[in-house]
Amino acid sequence: MLTVFMVGLQLDVFGQVKNIGLPEITNYKRSDYKGGTQNWGIDQDANGNLYFANNSGLLKFDGSAWHEFHLPNNSSIRSLKVGDANKIYVGGYNEFGYFQPNKKGKFIYQSVAKLVNENNRQQIDFIWKLHQFKNEIVFQAFEKAYIYNGKTLKILEAPGKFQFSFVVNDRLYFQDSSFGLMEYVNGKLVPLPETMSLNATEVWGMFALSKTKMLITTLDKGLFLYENNKLTQWQTEANSFLQQNSCLGGVVIQNRFLAFNSVLDGILITDFNGRIVQHINRKKGMQNNTVLASFIDSKNNLWLGLDNGITFINESSPFTYFGFSYGISTVYASVVYQNTLYVATNQGLFYHSWDKTFKEDSFELVEGTTGQAWNIQVIDGQLFCGHNRGLLQVSGNKVIRTLDSNGYWGLKNIPNQPNLLLGCHYSGFSIFQKIGSVWSLRNQIEGMTKSANTYEIENNNVWLKKDELLYQMKLSTDFKKFKSIKTYNNLSPTEKGISSIQLINNRVYFQNNNHFYRYSAERDLFFEDKQISILFKDLPIIRSSFQDKIGNIWYVYDESIGVLKKDNESGYRNILAPFSNLTGNILFNYLSINTIDPQNIFIGMTDGLAHYDPELSTNFSSKPKVFIKSFTFPDDTLIVGNIPKSKSPYTLKYKSNNVKFTFSSPTYENLENVEFSYKLEGFDEKWSNWSSVSMKEYTNLQEDDYIMKVRVRNSYGIVSETDEVAFTVSPPFYRHFLAYIFYLMAAVGIVYVIRYRIKMKIRKNKYYETVEQRRLYLEKEAKIRQEQFELEKEIERLKNDKLKIKILAKDKELVNNSLQVVKKNKILNGIIHKLKDIDVENLDDSVKFQFGKLNKSIVKEVNADKSWKDLEKHIKNVHFDFLKRLKEKYPTISPRELDLSTYLLMNMSTKEIAEIMNISSGGVELARYRLRKKLGLNKKENLIGFLMSI
């Protein structure tokens, strides 16, 4: 087995580029970068930003967003080169020059082609290659090369016709259709001997293999070596592949590997001996098989410009993957057995040769294992598969025996029993026995029907972790039953719950909240092992752990994993960062770690198998970079990421107090896990939560000094240094310093004016107070006079009222007297009438005389009484005003009705009125009715009250 591992090590690791599995591949479609389909060139600036020569213009990618810049004639760009002073040189159709940020950071195009004679500009054609050579920029077209020194332009004519050009070991070479390869020396072209044979093809790449040896790639003739002025075919695996699939150049990786761009079948990576290390094409995850350009970035990752799109290949990662392109899915276990890698998946048991490189062939299904395979184990030199169909024994590519038809989780060795195995199946446990070299089912163990893949055996105790309980099952001496079964839900009075059970250093440990316990049979209790617990003291709370065969302790936390790597000198070293990229893809409740040797570790995943080589020199602790890309406010936008840091804060007007920042980080591995945090000093009290959003906006900022700070955390959890932009929001004019001086002066003036006005006010108030007192005195005096006058009027009124009452009383008395006189006269008239009826002729003379005298006396008395006329006259005089008002208000009223109104006003009774007016009582009522009608009164209105109101 040791020999197998060494062979695997020699074959599988070639420095940074691995030939086991596929690296992480990220495809950027045209819809992502919003540009043209073809990408002809790639380069990177000092900040880590990437640039692409695209059919629609220049593309820039900063890790957060894509930006596009166009040539004045909107032609496609076929070549580019990042130069000094933030200049991005580009070559297009009949146009070439450079983009450079202005003082606000915005890319402005400067044409170098304008230095070409105007009559010849339309004959420039495409600039296919662009080089920075000895402080000059070389723009190469088919007919000419234009050499720019920053001020002037030289033109190099092609002897025949240029194809392409290359800089190798600081020397500039051209391919000419007439003279083959030529070197540019001191302004002249010098042919390279023995290269005329290349005129029959197109040279797309030239690379230095050493100081004296060059590799030349052609479009359709394969690969050639040029050394000591001799050209020879490079007979290698790579040559055969590229002769079949055509080559469009390539790139050197770390001076150890070559990446070749093919027309028909993706990218091919070889070592300097031409042996294929990786082959990545559309079948294996690329979006297009035609590679037009390739580039190695500052972190030794590979970028590909495709005929349709852009692809990123994470070659610097210690991880490679076997996924759908290799024909496997969710992996539960893996093992190397007899030079074959076996993988237990949800679809069955698959295998692949281990002592051959992983190239085009996929994993193949072991015959008879279709379905859920839970485990694959090598025990006693034989291969067993725990499967949904039962416990299967496998040899080569097929199942040779089914030991038990129950579905099995796996097998474990029984201490001190080399011929017995403990199996755990869906319905409990069983014992397998080896007779000779053959293993077979011995018996089912009675007493337990529960099972799970989380179980261990120590001495005669079988421990099973199922749901929230821990089962302790003691085996009988004949291994046919469990003598006793106990359950636990806590490991100690203070430790509530049990998270996992694991075997570490051949001892069974029970873990909860990173505290590890062992079981003491003598004391029948659990006790904590401080030495193991202290290893996990500063780690996140783990779900479970597993010790591999070389002593590393792997652990699961949340949905990711970490490892305590065994270090003989200092114990254990915690490694966490590399595995953050696997977060969410780990089977956290079915951890699968297969450590073949220190350089070959397989990790089961939800979508395949990961290969991890911890020996690769990737510095996961290096801090990423972060940039505040742009600073936007209502007046303008500053692309601060393209310009030098300002030594003084930017000053904004108060009306521009709404600001927006965008961030970027040239971190291209696992972009979905790159997160930003920001803090605006002067506004925010603390840093924001980590987020993938690369933009922040602030509105209505008050006048103050601010510093915008941003940091980034990459997919490995490493936090960058901060980038910052300082700015000041000026106060509005009414809160300016000079305004406050004006306000102070105005306040002093206002105080003076107010004090002066107060003094004047006091004087006026004293004057007005005197005037007011005088006025109040006069008003009081006038009021007293008025009250006196009113009192006199009231007295006069009372006198008048009293007089009226007396008059009314006299009127009443007079009326009564008059009525008495009327009654008397009536009686006297009655006597007179009766006297007339007496026959005086029969009386004697003396009686007759006396009778006559009496009659005359009575008549005289009646005729002489004028009291009634006096009464009428008196009434009219007393009630003259009333009668006048009544007559004016009701002109049609008759004298008789006026008399009636007067009698009613005097409150005379109906009987009295009837006697005075010499009518009956009914006549009085009739007269009252007629009067009411003439006065327009209804039945409810009081007649006397109405008359009194007139």
C-alpha cells in the first residue's frame, strides 16, 4: 500500500497545477459583462483589476462589476496592454491609443493613431498584437508595426506581411510571410535561421523554455522547439492534441507549466516536457471550446478569453473536484483499494483507476451496486460496501458476494477479536465471522432494533448515538445478544445534551459543546478529557469529529469543516480557511474524509468528490485588497479607485450632502462568498454587517468631517486592511462661519435696538400710564355722572309709573263713579217713565203741583249731569299717545274700536264696557272679535297684552 501511495503522489501532483479532478471553473457569459462575444486579449493592472479586449470595446472587471469603454470609431478591440501611469493601451480597427483616467478618475481615450498621416489611417487595419518593449509601445498590424515612445511614432514596414509578434526573454519577434521569424534589433528586422518553413502556417505563440530554447505554437502544424538556430517538431502528448484541435497560442504558468489555447477542444495544460496535466473543455465545465486568449493573474489563476464569453479557472486552489463531468453525484465514502479509487454515492458504487492520471475517462459503476451506497471499507485486505441492498463484498468492477440482504451502514472491528466484525444494519446489529479467508454472517444480535451510522465499540460496550439519546449496549460473551441496554441524554449534570460519538486515538469519546468525555466502566460515569477538550477550546461549536489514519482530527461546524492537523513538534495546528469554499456542500451529518496520504485527501460532497492537497503553497492568510471604487454626489462622480489618494479631504457643498460609494475587491475566487463591511466615521457608530452588496448611499448628511471606511472579507474568512476616503460637507451659507459672525453682530445690534426701544417703551408707558389714569378718572367720573343721570331717570320713571298708576286708579275710580252716575240716571229715567204713567188729573192740585215739581227736579238732575262727557274727555286726554300710535299703525280702525281698545287697555271688564258703550255683553264679545281680526291677531295671542305692547 505504501508503494501505491508513493506512485499516486508522483503522478498526481505537479506543483500548483493538479491532474486529479478539475479546478473550480467560473463562466462569465455575455449577459454578465454586457459586451460582445469574442475576447481577444487579457491583462491586469497594479490594483488587480482585469481588462479584456472585446469585440465591442474594452472591458474592465474589478471583482464587483463590469465596465465597458469604447473606441471613438466603436470598433472591436483585438489587443491590449496595461502600461505605466495607469495607461491601458488598446488596438482596434484603424485605431489605436490608450485609455487613461483623468483627474476625476474617469477613463478618457487618447488616440495615438492620430499621429499617423491622415491619408494612411484607413489602411491601418486591425492591431493584432500589442507589446511594451524597452520603454516603447509596439502596435502590430498586418502591414506595419507602429512604435510609440510616448511622444512620437515610428513605423516599421513588414518585409512581406506580418502575422503576429511576441516578446520572449525581453526580445521582440515577428512572423513575416516572406522571411519566417524575425527579431527586431536596433530598429531593424533580422531573420531567424531555419524558420522559413513556418511560412506555411500561422505562429500563434512563442514561449521560453530556457534561456536558449523556445517553444513555438502554430495554428495547424503543432508545436516546435527552436534551439541553437534549429527548428524541430516537439513530439509530445500536447503536440498530438494540438495538431488535431489547432492552437491559438497560450501562456506560461509559474515557469513550470504551459497552457495551450485550442480552437476545437478547450484549454490544455502540460508541464515543460509536454505531458498533459489538465484538459478542460466544454464537457468539463467551460462554456465554449474555442479559446482566443489566456492569461495568468497575480494569484496564478487562469483567465480565458473565449469565442463566446470569459472563463476563470482557479488553479491556485488546493482543491479540485470530481462532479457531473466524471459521472458521480453525492459522495458518502471513498477508499483506494488495489490501485483503484472506489466512491460510494447515492447512485451506487463507482470506481476509477488510481495509478493512472484522470483525463477524459469518467468513473464507472461497479456492476450490481445501483442504488444507495452508504459506505466502502477495506477490512482484512478485502473490500466491503454498506449498501441499501445489503452488505456487499466487491472485487474489481463487480460484486462477488452478498453477505447479508439487510441494508448496512458499515462494519467495525471488535477489540481483541480478529476473526469477528460488528455490522450495523437498518434493523439493528449483526456479527460476521472469518473462517479461513472468507467472511460470512455469523448471527444477528438480539435486544436492539435501532441503528444509525453513528456507533462505536469499546471493550464489550457498543455505543450508539441515535436522535437525542446515547445507547450503551453490553455484548454477551457469545456475541449473540445485548445483556443490558442503558440510555443517556446528558454527559454530566452541567453538560446538557450529547452531540456526537467518535473514535480518537483508538478511544471512544463523547462530545457536547466542544467538551470531550470518556466513559469509566469502574465508576460507571462519564469524565471529561481536558487534553482533548482544550484542542477545541477556541474553535466554533462543532457537530461531530473524525480522526483520519494519519492522526488529523477533522470536525464539522455549521455547514463547513475544519481540521486539526497533526504536527509532531507542536501537537495540532488548526486549519480552517481553505475549507470555507466547501461551505454548504458538505454532508455534515455523514462526514466522508478519505486520507490516502498527506498530499491526497478526498472529501465527500453533495455534488461530487473534492480532492485536497494541503501541501500546495497557497497562502490563505494573505489579506485581500479592497478599494473604494467611486464616490458620487449630486454635482459629480469621482472614480477614486483610478486616481492617487487625495492628501486632503474632498469638500462638498451642503446641497451635495447625498453621497454614494461603490466598492470593489480584485478577489476572483468564490466571488459569491466575498463580503464587504463599511463605516462612515462621523455618522455610523459601528461597522456594518458583512454583506455581498458593494454599494452604500447616505442622504441628508449634516455639515461635518467624514471618513468613509471599507473592508472586505474573502471566501477564506480573511479580512483586508481598510480603504478610506475623507470628505467634508460644508455648511449652508446661513450656517457658515462668516454667517455666524454676522449673526453675532446682528444680535448685538438687535440687543442695542431692543434696549433702546425698551427705554423708549418705558417712557411711553409712563406717559400712557398717566394718560390712562387720567382717562380712567374721567371715565369713572363720567360713569358716576351717567349713573347719577340714570338714577335720576329711574326716579323720574318710577315717579311717572307711580303717577300712571295713580292716574289709572283715578281713571278706574272715575269710571266707577261715572258708572254709578249712569246707573243713577238710568234709575231716574226709569222713575221719569213711571211718573209719566201716573194719571195726575185725579190728583189734587197740591199733590199735582208737588208731583210736577218732583218730575221737573228729576229731569233737571238727569239733564244737568255731564260726568259721562267729562269721562270721555278725560280718557282721550290720558290715553292720547296710545290712541295716536294705534291709529297710525292701524289707520282703518273706527272710533268705536278706539274706545273699545282704550277700555280694554284700562282693564275694564266686559260688563263695565257693555254698560259704558250701552251694548250687551255679547255685543262686547263681538266687538272684541272684530278688533282682533282688524289687528291681525290669532286665537292664541292675548289682545290686552298686544294693546299694552303698542
